[in-house]
Amino acid sequence: MLIDYKQNLQEINRRLADLRDALDLSGLSDKISALEEKTMAEDFWNDQAAAQKVLQEVTALKNKRDGYTKVESLYDDVQTYWELAMEEEDESLEDEIVQQLKDCEKAVDRLELQTLLSGKYDSHSAILSLHAGSGGVEAQDWTNMLYRMYTRYCEKQGFKVELMDMLPGEEAGTKSVTFGVEGLNAFGYLKAEKGVHRLVRISPFDANSRRHTSFASLDVIPQVEYDDEIEIRDDEIRVDTYRASGAGGQHVNKTDSAVRITHIETGIVVSCQDERSQHANKDKAMKLLKAKLLDKKRQEQEDEMAGIRGEHQEIGWGSQIRSYVFAPYKMVKDHRTNVEVGNVDAVMDGDIDEFIFAYLKETAKNQM
């Protein structure tokens, strides 16, 4: 019955009212106006790094404001459609109204989540690094599966994925892979995925078809293009070049295009071999090094190595944040929030919003 959906509409309206208060829309508009006035100053571009920060802040504030406006418009549309159906007593429109309500509720969910992203770097792009752990070739295949899962998630979010470095496994899969994720709030969302991921399945690499348990870890750090907190001088690093390895056609192993950079003081080492030119690989490696140095600086400022990075964990038993069970039953369970999803195939195809939302909500609640 159409009348049954009145309560759904009222609940969405209540949540939108809470969001209006949380976002302080009039305050947002005032901040945007003040920042845009700054950009009109004649000397605005004299300090390029500062100018970029202002522009990034304007974009972030506008996205908050416009995001709410878009969801409110979606609600108005479904409200009007429901009222029209009620007036005409047209029950044939019920299925369409149900779908519109679902779409609207999902949009409100995402908007509520965005209000939780208040960290200094939450609005930034991210750099993700996957490393195979216990389990040999099975763990390396698992690392490759996770890489695909995250690239599919990013595609669905409209994020751009840029491969930075990959070390293939000897038989199959990937030993490690580092990739950039560009998009608004990429770090804010994906920081929820940092940790050890556990796989339980019948291994396709086992001739006896036995059940195996494998592990892979994910590290997530923010990408910072313009930040005067981190400056890297030439005398602080050592740059080595070498031939790229792994599958890749005729270009691979022909030239010393791959780049490895060592930060002498900290011992941090980064590498990149994905691009065809040494110059492009060095640019990517420097971007990764800068992000790692910034992350190290933030670690040192946190009392118990908590917050953005969390506590260090070994890649093995007892340390997993999430288990992906393919056999004897199918289930993905997040051990931090106890969220369980039975559709393993959908999860591996990038449907991980439910896990991310639950973790961020739990984290926000614990910080209150």
C-alpha cells in the first residue's frame, strides 16, 4: 500500500533536517564567499602552495553544500511522486516509488558519512599498498584479488586509480602493489580498509583441493600534492635506477627506467617502475616518498601510534580486521564492527561500502 511509505518519507526528512544542522549551510556559504574573495586578490598566486590549499578548501566546501542540495532535490522528487500517486490512488507506481526511496536513502547514508570525514586529510586522494603475507603463492593470489576489489570499488566511486609499483609473484598473483587513488574523500573512506585481510578457501593451487588460509595487508596514506610541512632536498635522498621487471611486453628489461629512492635519514625506500620513462617513474616515486614522510611525521605526533595509521600488526593469525570465507560456507565478516555480508562475489567486485560506513560510524561514536 502506498500509505505505508509515508513513514519512510518522514524518516528521510528528519535525517535531512539533522544534516542541515550538522552542515550549517549558511555558515558554509559564508566560508565559500570569504575564500573566493581571497582568490580575487592580485597576489593570490604569488604563493602557489598556499593558493592550492585555498582552492582545495573551496572545492571541499562546495562539494558539501552541493551534495546536500542534490540529496534534498532527490527527496523532493520522490515526495512529490508519492503524493501524486496517493491522489490518483495509483498502486501500479509502488515499485517505482520503492526504488526511488531506496536511492534516496542511500544518498542520505553517503551524505551522513561525509559529515564524519572531518580529519585534516580526509578530503585528500590516497596511496594504497598491498603486501602478501602468510600463505605463499596462495597469499600472492589473494593480494591480486584484493587489488582488483579495490580498483572496482574506486571505479564505482568515480575515483581514478594510478598504478605506481608492482612486484609480481613467481608462480601467480602479486607479492606487493602500490597504487594511487585520486578523488575527493578517497583517503577519508579508504583509511577504513587499513589492516590485515584474511582469506579462507579451497586453494586452486593445491592438487589435493585442501582448504587454505592466507593473509594480505593494506596500508593507506593520504596523498599530498602541495604541503609545506614536507620538503625533500636532493642531499637527503639516494636515487637508484634499474630495469623494470615482470610482465609488460617488449619495453620490460630493455632500459633502466625503474626508479628506487631511499630517504637517507629515515631509511624509507620507495620505488616505481610502471611508467615507460625514468623521469615519470621518479616523479611518482617522489610523490610516494613525500606521502610516507608525512605519514611518519603524523605517527610521531600520536601518543600510541593510533588515529590515522592504527597500531602495527603482523600479517598473520589473530591480526585480521576482516575475514573472507569462500569455503565451507560463504561469508565476509568485519571483526571490528561485526558486519557480515553473505554475497562474497559482490564484495570481491567492490561492494564494500557497508563495511566502510560501519567502521567510520563506529569510530566517530567512540571519539564522542
